[in-house]
Amino acid sequence: MRTHSFDLPGGTSTVYLTYSRSTGKNCVATIKNTRIGTPTLTGAYLTFGDGSGRQEELANFSYYATAYLYAPGQCIYFGGRDYNSGDWWGTGPGWCS
């Protein structure tokens, strides 16, 4: 399993990406570093390198948001947002399974 991560502005949440070769799925999770246990805007997303196929979760969560994308052998974008970031922050394409 491979992983990658980055902090959202202010360090209020960290976005983690994992890829499982056995399932061909990417999983992104935006995990809160502050206001843990309190519902606040938290989101995670994945798309193919061309921007299609977006999978997203965005709501008031207490701990984390997750999204999954089946994309074996493809490059993807991934990212997250939270109550402090103001908008979506992400990286890619270039994370290639």
C-alpha cells in the first residue's frame, strides 16, 4: 500500500491518500487536527487525471471525510477542504497507480 499526505492551510486538517494494488482503489481521507469531535465542514475528493469521475464527500463531520475511486493504472487528482481552508486544496495529476 502506498500513501501520500499534505496539510490544509493552517494545519487544521491533513489529507491522506492511499492506494491498494489488490483492489485497484484509491482512498482519500481528510482527517481533522483541530475541533476533533465537533461537527465542522470537512471534505475529501478524488478525480481521474482529466478531471472526470469525481468522487467526493463534504458535510459537517466530527473526525474525517473519505472518498474512494477505482483507478488502477491511472493518474488522479486528490484533495480536501475544511472549515478553515476556504475552498478545495489538492494535488495532481501525477499520483499514478
